[in-house]
Amino acid sequence: MSRPEAHTATRAPAVERVTLRPPRLPSWSVAALAVGSLAFGIAIGLIGGFESRVQWGLIAAVVFVVATFWLSAAIEGRRFATDRMAAILVWACFIVAVLPLASLMWETVARGLPGVDWYFLTHSMNGVLSWQDGGGIYHAILGTVQQVLLASLIALPLGLLTAVYLVEYGRGRLAKAITFFVDVMTGIPSIVAGLFILSLWIMMLDFGYSGFAGAMALAILMMPIVVRSTEEMLKLVPNELREASLAMGVPKWRTILKVVLPTAIGGITTGVMLALARIAGETAPIILLVFGNNMINGNAFEGAQSSLPLYVYEQWGYGTEAAYDRAWAAALVLIAFVMILNLAARGIARWKAPKTGR
């Protein structure tokens, strides 16, 4: 046997290359299935005579889910198909949650934006009848700003200090009692807070209707949200940070002020914004305590005032076309007001948050 023949005879058989990557659907498959399912749903809706576009969408969604699971199970295996179905379920829940919000924003902007101009923002409703065009919301904006500011000045210090006490100092029956009453206050209807201030401030103490009375009711609604959200954020601060500060001889109050609160400032700000968004749109306490006023009243401690939610409620109740336009425009301004507060609070939280990195 020659040398090449001997070398060929002793060569090991070729080994087939095996990859550890399982077969996967191409990246464009989900989009293709979505387009195909949508086309199928539209076709079924047209053939079946379904007039509602929602029915078309439901048919397309069912077809998309079934087709995706079947194709993924056939190519990737049942395990990957189940994982893909879970991801689809998460996205579906997200879309279902966002659709009403997007629809509300679109409707409000479409119907309210034509009525918002400089005249609308700088004039009141003094002398304007419900069926007449014109008028503005300056008096309502002024009342809302003053009432929300007064409510925040009352609720924020009390809420923050209560949360700090419950997390850092609270032990025993007093802390349990405070936690219980905070939980109870979280679920009370807004009309109950308004009735409480009405009976105490106006009926018993004989004070008149004013923006301050409404602010006290709003503070009652705001306080438990601030307490609970701040309490949960303070609990997330690692105890190692507290222990390191105390080990250096820093007093506990200074540790809370310089270490704990700055670390949790982002979450605290989010909780405060949730509370502000809650009270900015309240109408029932304002109807009972502020009473409404078509003229400008810059004194929140005396006389009836207006506010943006009360203005929207009043204009919609008039039932005229001009009043409807003013109501939509005021609703858009109220949404913008809450968004501006949110952005400002986010900026403050980012500015005051502890710096990361080297």
C-alpha cells in the first residue's frame, strides 16, 4: 500500500457540525403575521357584513394569536411558543391600557385646541351668558393654582414628616394606629372630605365659602397618598447607607435629611405628583366649599372662587354649543396644567437626586 493510500485509510471519518442554537422565527415574521391577520380580519368583516371596526380588530387579534402560537410551536418548539404567547399577552395588556388614554387625549386636543387662545386664557366669564361666545378661564386658573398650592402647603409637610416617623422612628401602637388611619383615609370618597370641611369650617366655625376651605378638603385627599408613597420609597433605601452614616458619628436626623431623603427623592416626587394629579381634577369638594364665581377673586381666604374642574362642570351643564366648546378648551388646559407640574417635579427630582458614577 502506498503512503497516500495508507494516509487515506487511517483518516478519521468527518464529523457533522452541530449547532447549539435552536431554530427561530425570522425577525420579520411577527410583522408579517400581524399584517396578514389584519387583512384576514378586514376580509371576514366585509364578507360577514360586520359594520363595527372593533369586531374586525378582534377577529384579526384572534387570528394573529392562533397563527403565531401554531407557527412558533412548529418551528421553535412548544416552550418558545409559550414564551412568545406570554410576551404577546403583555403587549396586548399594554395596548389595551394605553388606547383609552390615547383616545381621551386625541378627543380633548381635537375639540379643545381651537378654543384655546390668549383671550381665553386672560379673561373671565364676567358678563358672558352661557349661550354667548367669548369668555375665558383666567379666574378658574387663578383659583386652581391657589387652591392646589394651599393644599400642598398643608399636606406635603404633614405627609412627609408622617412617613419619616413611620419608617425611621415609628414603633408600637401609635405607629400602627397612624398606619390604620392613613389606609382608611386613602379610600374615602372626595365628597366625604368636602362634607367634613363644610360641617366643621362653615357650619360650626361660621366661616364663609372660600378657596382655602376647598384647599383644606383637597389636603385631606392628598395627605394619605403622600404618606403611603413616601413610606414605601423610604423603605427601599438600603439600611447600609443609614448604618454607614451613623457609624461616622452623624446624628440620625441629619442622616435622614442628607442621606435617606435624597436617595428616595425620585420616588417621593412621583408620589407627590400622583397626589397633585388626584386633587387637581376634583370637583365635588370645590362645589361644596368654593361655590364657584364667574368673576376674578384673587383672595383665596375670602369669598367664592372658581377652579378649572368646576368651570368644566358648569359649562358642560349649561348645554349650549358655546359652553361645550369652553368646557373642552378648559379640560385641555387642565391636562396641560397637570403635565407642566409633572415635568417641573421631574426636573427638580433629577436636579436633587444623588449623582452616580465616578
